[in-house]
Amino acid sequence: MSATLTVLLASIILLFLFLPLFYFIRRRVELSLEGDILNMKYPFNTKRIDLDKELKNWDVQKAYYLRWGEFNAVGMLLTNGKRVAVSSLFNQNNYDLLYGHLNSRFNSRRKTEEKAI
């Protein structure tokens, strides 16, 4: 029983050590554009989004982190109701590529800020 308990405790400790690593790997994405098709390559899968057909609207959000400073994110709402966000927190090049493409090609679909009354 002692060996089983040792293996169980070692497995739990290893899980907690690797959990942050899996979290940051999952968030890492590489973007590429082929015309209006956005390819999002995650470590374990790839998503293809046809922006011309599937993009309903998009907007830019800003966040300020005390230790890291200010970051931007492009949030996209797709026609199927799903939301996709690309942040400048981990990869500024992905954000710049997507923001430049959306701003030049799909500026009419940019969500305007709603003013509270």
C-alpha cells in the first residue's frame, strides 16, 4: 500500500507541475492568412475560418495588467455564435497581422462602441 500511495502522490505532483505548461501551450497559436481564410494553428489542432462568410462582427478590446502593461485583443463573433479572440499578450505579430487584415478588408463589420444612456 505504501508503494501505491507514493505513486499516487508523485503523479499528483507531476500533474500540478505540468498543468501550467499545458495551459500556456494550449494558448499559443500561429496565424496565417490565405486570402480571406484565417488558419489558426494550435499545438494539437488547426481551425480554418472563412472570414468573408463566417465573420459577423469584430472589435478591439484593451486590457491593462499591473505588471505587464497594456495589451490588446481582437474579438470576433462568428455567424454560428462562437467567439474567437486573438491577444497581443503572447504574440504581437499574430495580433498585428489579424488587426491589419480585419481593418483593411472588414472595417464595415467592426462593432461600434455602444454608449450607455
